[in-house]
Amino acid sequence: MDNRQFMRLGSGALCLVAVTPSLALDASISGVEEELAGNIEVYLDGLDASQYQAERLEDEVRRLVGEALRPFGYYAPDMTLSFDDPASPSRVNLDVDKGEPVRIERLDFVLEGAAAEDPPFTDAIEAYPQEKGDILRHAPYDSLRSKLSGLAMQRGYFDWGFSQRRLEVRPWSHSAHLSLSLDSGPRYHFGEVNFSGQHIESERLSNLVPFEPGSPYLAGQVARLNQNLGQTQWFGSVSVRPRLDAGPESLAIQDAGPGWWYALDVEGIPAAPAQPAALDARALGAAGAVNAPDVPQVPIDVLVTPADRHQFETGIGFSTDVGPRARLSWDQPWVNRYGHSWDHDLYLSGPEQKFTGVYSMPLEDPLNDSYELQYGLRNEDKDDTKSTEASVEFGRRWKFENGWEQYLYVRSTFEDFTQAGVSNEVLLLYPGVRWSRTRTRNQTFPTWGDRQQLTLQYANPAWGSDAEFLRVNGDTQWVRMLGDSNRFVGRLGVGSITTDDFDDIPPSLRFFAGGDNSVRGYSYESLAPRDAEGRLEGGEQRFVASVEAQRKVADKWWLATFVDTGDAFSDWWPGQLNTGAGLGVRWISPVGPIRFDVAHPFDHDDSFRIHFSIGPEF
């Protein structure tokens, strides 16, 4: 047999050995409570009985059981054990007497350095859950050690170290001494923030820095800077790194002779005048220490790359309200060095087509304060409504720390419309203000969230508007979970328009109800006052409400039951609201939640209506 054949056979044998499964040793444990028994099972889980002889296996089991009990303070257990088959054991029966526990005799936790006056450090020590005389548990000690080291890095104590770290157990006396001394050294403060690679003015970027140079270092503030830069959408990549400057010793000049590439023929050239001796590393370090700042600083280096200047996105969808729909967006996240942005959106569906644009101009606080110029064209043709609209709007947007957003604007709209057979052309000029807030967890399929919005608008002929009106519109929506499998969704919407010129109010400002996101069981915007011929006129008031309960039945599947009610009307309150109820299915698909509902309208001749849509509630 030649060497190659021998090697092939050897490799095959190794493969057979490699795939032979190991046989874990099962354990039946008595005499200890569940927590200790569970840890013993964990320690024995990886024990392969086939790798040991009988006596050696018993010793190994005893050793592992002892190690499993030590974190809970039991260092001298006694146990009896037996195997189901001494020749080829697969199960061990354990009766464990955990013995007398080790108790804490001394706790010695010390803070040295600037951390001794820093509340998070002192709070961590004061919150230590064990006292003198308690049974020793390793986990709290390990947790405190990790907590202190984590705080040191998070709060800028970069010279920290444990001068004493000792968990001393004395099994013979059943006692333990716990010592932990943290020498934090000085706390570093923020230095200057250095930007590189940016295409936006540095002053604009500096306004995004959430801290002042010289303030105490916090890792959370570094993370917030990274988040702020990312939220602007100006950059394709963002890297924010604290820089711990090397000490003065690293500046010492090493006395290295010239390499061969610097060798010259110097014969006949007079020697250069003597130079003063360079300081060695130790001397330069001492010299630097004389003028070293009392508070060490950490400069922050920020490296960014520009985002793509032109970004395109397309999407298609379907709903029973409008049928197939498509969207094309063209976004320019940055237009110039001031961080202005420009977005365009084209929306197409059977009953509605619109083109809109938004030019945003961030101000001193780029994330929370900006001017916006909006414009758009819109065409609508459905049921008893035909409308062509052109609008221009200029406003200012504020975002507040509590999550609320305020938008104050002036809007000019020209609309050529026919509603219920009545045609009109109006030019409206009106100011408005909108307050809104959206909070959500898991945007694709929120398990918790709410959305509020309130809009006020007023027009008057005094400044050139063809009609006078005051319009108020508000909506709120809530998502809450009860346990892991019960989800509840609630909606409420109200609106009112006060005017003596209702014929001059275009369809875009009148109220309608009904549809997928209004009152299910009724077609899209089919609920409103009608004329003598039964044609929709639109309402001066609106009220809709909905309650929906969902139950998880599989990983991505939910069943839903709901009741919707509401109407649009001209009197202050209708004599009767339209109500629909039904059942639905929710599937969390890769492209977003898909909702399928079958609703029965109680105030209509139809026995049921199907509603289908794609996308989350918010």
C-alpha cells in the first residue's frame, strides 16, 4: 500500500471519528432547590461519560457539582451518586447535601480618585444587595465589578484600574472577605470636535454637537452626536471617535542614525556646528507634566462622507379605497453647503394623481428648526367629486424635546372643482398651524405607539381669500399590547369647518368618511351629506371612532375583530352614526403588514364589504 492510499484511509478514519456523536450524561437531582439543581444540570450537560472510566467519571461528576454550587456560597457539599449502568452509564442519580454555606464576614468597597465624588459610582456601591452575614453569592460581586468598570469608561475615567480586587473564601471557617477598590484617576473632559470629510459648513455641524468643550465626558453624548449627524441624512457614513492623546513621552525624538539611502560622500566638507542635545523621553515627559492641564481632555474626531446627492425610490401598493397605486420619489438630502434639502414625490392611483415638492432650509438647530417651501399639483376624479388643485405653502417647523412638532404656515390654493354637480373656482389664502406627535416601537408592526395631530386653519377676504372659514381637524390613534399575543388599536377623529360660504369651500377642505382607515363596511369617502339627487356634497363636521382587538395565532399571523362608527354631516351632530363591524387577518410580510378585513355595514343595503391594504397603522 503506497503512502497516498494510507493517507486516504487515515483521513477517512478521522472523519468517522469526527462525526461520532458525543453522549451527554443525563442527571436526576434531589436534595437542592431548583436554582441550584438547574446550575448543576448546566455544568453536567457537556460531560461525555464515554470518555471516562467509572472511578474517574465519579470524580469528575463530584468536581463539576462542587463548581456548580460555589457561585451560590456552598463550598463543602456532600453527595451520593449512582449510575444506571456502571459499564456504560447514560444517567446519574444525585442526592446532594449542599452543606453549611459560606457567609460574608467583611465587605470592603473603596472608591479612590475623582469617582469618589461621582454619584453613579457611590450609588452602585450603596445598591449592593448583600450585607455582612448573608450567604455569599458570586453574581452580585461580579455585577458590581462590571458596573464600576463600565461606569468608568462611560463617564470618562480612562486611567481607571482596580487597586484591590479580591473575593477571598475561607471554606474551613465558612466565611468570605470581599474587597474591591477602584482607583478612577481624573475624569476626562470633552476637548474640541474635529470634523473631516464634510461637505456641509462646519458651523452647521457644530450646532449638532450636544456638549460643550470642557464639559465632563459622557459616552452617551458621543453616541448622541453620531445619531444627530445620521438624522440629518446629509452623510453616507458617520464615524465619531474619542481620541486619547498620547503622553508627552511619545514626542521624544529618537536618536536614529541615517539609513543607507541618506549616505553621502562627505570627504572635504567641514563638519556642521554642534547642536544642542535633544531631550530624552523621560526629560521631555517631566517637562510636559509641568504645564499639563489640571483636567485631561478628549478631542472628538468625526469623519463623514457625503450621502448620494440624488436618491430615487419607487413603490407600488393596493387598497380597496383607491385600487392599485404607485409612488416615485426623488430626494436630494443636500443641495448646498448649508444643508438645504429638496424632495419630490409623484403619486398615481385611479381616483387621484398628485405631484408635490418640499424645499427645506434648516436653521441654527438643523434637526429641530427649519423653514419649508412646499408646492404641488393634484387631480382628483371619484364619485361626485372632480377637482384640480395647485398650491404653494411656506412655513416654519419646530421639533421639541417632548416629541411634539409644531408647523406654522401660510398656504395659497387655487382649486377648480365640481362637487355634486356644482362647479366653482376659488383662490384661498390662509394661515394655519399644526401640532403633531408620533411615538412607536417597531415601526413595521408597532407593539406600542400613538399618534396625535391637530390642525387649525383660517381664511378671510381681508387678505385676498375668496372665502372666510375656520377649520379645525384632529386625529388620535393608539396601539397597545396586553401580554405577548393580544394587540389593541383605537382611533378617534373629529373635524369642523365654520363658514357662511360653504359653496366656496373646495372638496379638499370638506369632510367625508368611510373606507379602509375610516369606517369599514362603507366605500371610500362615501359618507357625507347628499343633495336632492343623492350626490355627495361633503360635510362641515366629521366624527369617526374605531376599536380593534387582535390575537396572535402564529409567528407572523394575527386575527382581528373590530367595530367602526362615524359620519360626515352638516348639522352639529347627526341623528345617527354609520356603524360597521367585522373580522380581519393581519400578516406581517417582508414588505410590511398586509391587512384583510371583511366588514358588515349596519346602515347600508350591502351585506358585507372587503377591505385590503398594505402598510402599518402609523
